[in-house]
Amino acid sequence: MSTVTTRTVAYPADGLTMIGHLALPAGDDRRPAVLVGPEGPGLNDFQRGRAESLAELGYVALAFDINGGRWFTDPGEMLARVTPLLADPDRMRDIGHAALDVLLAEPRTDPDRIAAVGYGTGGAIALELGRDGVDLRAIGTVNALTTGRPGEAARIRCPVWAGVGSEDPIMPPAQREAFTAEIEAAGVDWRLVVYGGALHAFHHPPVDQAVVPGVGYHPRHARRAWRDVVDLLDECVPVPG
Amino acid sequence: MSTVTTRTVAYPADGLTMIGHLALPAGDDRRPAVLVGPEGPGLNDFQRGRAESLAELGYVALAFDINGGRWFTDPGEMLARVTPLLADPDRMRDIGHAALDVLLAEPRTDPDRIAAVGYGTGGAIALELGRDGVDLRAIGTVNALTTGRPGEAARIRCPVWAGVGSEDPIMPPAQREAFTAEIEAAGVDWRLVVYGGALHAFHHPPVDQAVVPGVGYHPRHARRAWRDVVDLLDECVPVPG
């Protein structure tokens, strides 16, 4: 929509220069704001479009970067970047906090109504912000049902919505159970949607990017997962008016 | 809303006289129609209200009866009625078909756009209609993740949405897995929402009814499960205009 304005934002994190994509709705009032985290390959036009779609709905939205402006098309390069990152909560939090600071520096952002939504690696980062005690109003994670350091899930004080494909070999049932057991024991308000027959990254249209085994697009569930994310935001950080 | 009209409908099924509650939206045009099945204790004002809420959204909706007009407040009586029923797909189908016939006899019903949603026993009946090959456009089942006779799930040709409380001891993880394995193997388009921390019948406000161990109300998840059901209907049998 022409009423949405966008801005490329460069900022430091994890020893790199991150290149985020900030999307603002029409108007000049403060709005609830959303961090949108990308999959392991990094930020592409599809993920930038997610921020723009949220801005069309009335949110300030930052599609944040995890790979210093790079978007990996080679699976080996992608995994070399993402695997150690996913094993290091402190690095994930650094990337998440840097993105959060960009959002907080935007005058349109209502600092008391921030949600974090992420896909794959971006979802793991959203969860780590919660485990770090950041005052988020909602966390949404698609395909990243990652557990954290012992005891830290109790710092999550907002609803957590998680989605995963039933046939996702990268996020198998045992991992889902470990994740839900962790957040249930921590007293978190949570939901999990299992999308039947879907593989990893089922929500992402096929593009020329790093495709690893177990990945596959599922258009129907992709639409449903987007609606579920929008419903989560509408519940926890509704757009005024 | 005053624009919704309701009608009590008596009809035979399972050797009993069932007393359903039909709710019609304003207007005189054909509309998508929804069967709404109650929990084991039977039909009460809360379940009748579900049909009225759907009529307010524009659907023809029948809150159907499973217990011949009775609403059990004694757990023993309720289980004596429901346990053998749940073990007999033919009896469940008889009850479901009788309700479907009431819906089809209503001139406002669009016979090509019928969905079945049920809670507990009512959800098991909705699934059995699908396994019987009825041309439904959507099946929603809350707390009833019941498996069927071998091979019959392949007759389900519409999306299935299922919801369950994570801590529901009456519908434990092994049962959920048996259910999702059955419908995945059958090629059904399905989703499962696990509501964290919720018990059995989490969607039903506490009332003077047959309460068995493992039952408990969860207001937040109750609202979410209702929204999920409405989303399912909006996806599969949207109200025109």
C-alpha cells in the first residue's frame, strides 16, 4: 500500500553491520511495534514484505537482520553461520537487543507494546529476548521450538505462540515436547499449532536460497500461519481504533 | 442480537427424541451452515449460545443434541451414556446424520456449504460424519481427538482443525499422536492446536454439570479456541458479502 513508508536501517550487532527493513504505517501517532525475525538464510524481499504487511495493518514493524546484510544461497555457508549462532544464547540476544534498540529509537514505536515474531533462527532470537526478561507483549515463533538455559524461561511474561510442521525433521516431536515442557514448567501462557503434513520452512515460498533437506513450501498452511500470527498480535498488541 | 431467530427442533436419533437448537441469521437467503456438537453432559444454554453466536456471524447453526434432551449433572450417569456411545461409530453417525438432516431441511441452509464443529463427544461425532464420507467443508473438534475404524479417515475430504489442552488427562499425548498419525496417513488436510496448561473441557465456563477429574475452565484459551473455530469457518465456509 502506498500509505506504508519503509526505511533501510544499518546498525551494529554480533560484530557485523546489520541491514534491517523498517516499515511504518500512515499517520504520526505511536503504534504497537513488531520485531520480525528471518529464517537462517537471512533477510530477503519476502521477509521485508512481512514487515510491510504488518505496517499495512497498522503496526510499526522491523524486519531485522541476522547475517550482516548477507542472504545465503549456499546451504553450507548458511549452516556455518547459523549453527553456532543457535547454540549461543548470548549472541542471539545481542542480535535481538540491537534490533529492539532500532525499534525503540523510532518515534512511532509505543515502547510499552512491543511484540517479537520470528521464523526459524529469527524465532529462536525472539524466544531468547523473552528468556532475557525483555518486556515483550507477545512472542511468536514459527519452526523454532528451541529450548533455553535452565530456569530462564520463567522470565517470559507474555503469551507465546508457536507453530511447526508435523513432518518437520529439523524440529521433530521430541524437540517440540522439550520446548513445551520447558515453557509449561515455567508457567508461561503458551499455544502450539502443528500444521499437518508440513515440512520445515513451510511458510516460505520457494526461492533461490539455501535449501536443506526437510524444507518444503505449503501454501495453505503458510496462509494459516500468517493469520495465526496476525491473530496473536491482534490479541496482545491490538492496533488502536 | 435481535436479528437472530431460534427454533427448538425435536427429531429422532439413537432411539431417543433429540431436542436441538436451531439459530438463523437475519435475511431470507441461503447461508453456509454449521452443526455444533455438545460435550458429553449434553446440550445446555452455553452450547445453545454457540449456535446463536454463529448465527450472529451469518451462519445457519444447529446446536444438536446427543442425549435425548437430557443434560447430565451426575458424572456417573453422564459416563454411562457417553462411554458406550463413543465406542460405537455407527451410533455416533446416526446421531450426526439425524442432526444433519435437520440442517438440510432448513431452507436457509446451503447444502453445499456445511461444516461440523464439536466439543468432546460432539467433536467425535463430527469426525465420524467425516469418516462416513459426508461432504462437509470443514470439521472442527475440540478435546475429541478420537481415532476411527481402519481406513475410514481417508473419506474425510475437508480440512480438519483440532484443539486440545496440553494437560488434558482424558485426551493425553499418546491419543493425540494416534489421531494425528491416522489423519496424516489418510492424506487429510489437518491442524492441531495444543493450548498450554489447559485441562479437559477448558472452553466451557464452570456450571453445575457432570464434572469429572481433569476438567477445568481456562478463560483465555476458551476465547482463543472460539476464535480459532471462527477462523476455520471463515476459511472454509465464509459468509458471503
